[in-house]
Amino acid sequence: MVGAAMVTEGPAEVLHGRRVEREALERLLAAVRGGQSRVLVVRGEAGIGKTALLTSAIRSASGFRLARAVAVESEMELAFAALQQLCAPMLDRLDRLPAPQRDALGVAFGLRAGNAPDRFLVGLAVLSLLADVAQEQPLLCVVDDAQWLIGPRRRPWCLWRGGCWRSRSRWCW
């Protein structure tokens, strides 16, 4: 993607010089529609159009449930800020999780009192939550500006991406 040109006006689907990237995104969505799980990382320098590509993928994901988070530098010390964005629309399903996972996620998101939860248990809870959602319809998880999920805070994201790859649920990152 480095050095590719992008039109900044008009609909996101009109991305000049992005045929290869758009085709990769379309293949990913088609695989998930076909019952497979997929992970794709879009990397590149600031300002080259990564967000426009993600927006285009979202617009192409008809029939998918969308979970989206935008990581920001000012929140990088908040352990679960981006994760809470991603999971907020699904929190009505917390009662479907095993009690330890439900409690860990509830504490992590400030929904209940308790000691700081184990990050692995929070990661497992998110994986279970996303898998539950993906059983009903394909799930597209989009995390923009993930570079702000640094150090120990990035580890749970790696667990979820890896877990979804091995899951029988239909979802993509």
C-alpha cells in the first residue's frame, strides 16, 4: 500500500490505485460468507488511505454484523478502551458467558466492581462473546489505528485474532 494514490472525494468505493487491495478485501469477505474465518492486517504509513480501505470493506460487507473500534493515542493507557468500543453493541449477551468470563469482562468495562481482571480471562471472554455473535451471522471486526494498542494491551488482541482463525464461527478481523 505504500505510495498508492487515493481519491479523497466521493464515495469510499472509488479508490484509485487500490484494485489489488480491494480484491484482497473482497476475497476475505467472500471466504467469511462461505463459512470460513479470516484475519487481515492493513499496514502502511499515515495518510495513505488505510481507513478509506476499511470503510470500503465495511460498505461491501452486506449481511455482516459489524464490530468496530478506533484506537486513539490519548486512550492508550486505558487498558480496555478500544475493546469496550468493539464489544459495546454486544454486551446484552454477557449473560451467555460462563460466570468467570462474564465477571472479568464486567469488571474490565466498569459494569461491576471487583479487582483488576486477568487479561487472559478478559481475552477469553471477548473471544466467547464474538463467537456467540458470529454463530448467528458473519461478523466483521474492524480496529482502526491499532498501533495505539501497545505492549501488554495488544496481547489480548492477538489472542482474539488467533482464536477467531481457529474458530468454527464466521468472522474476520
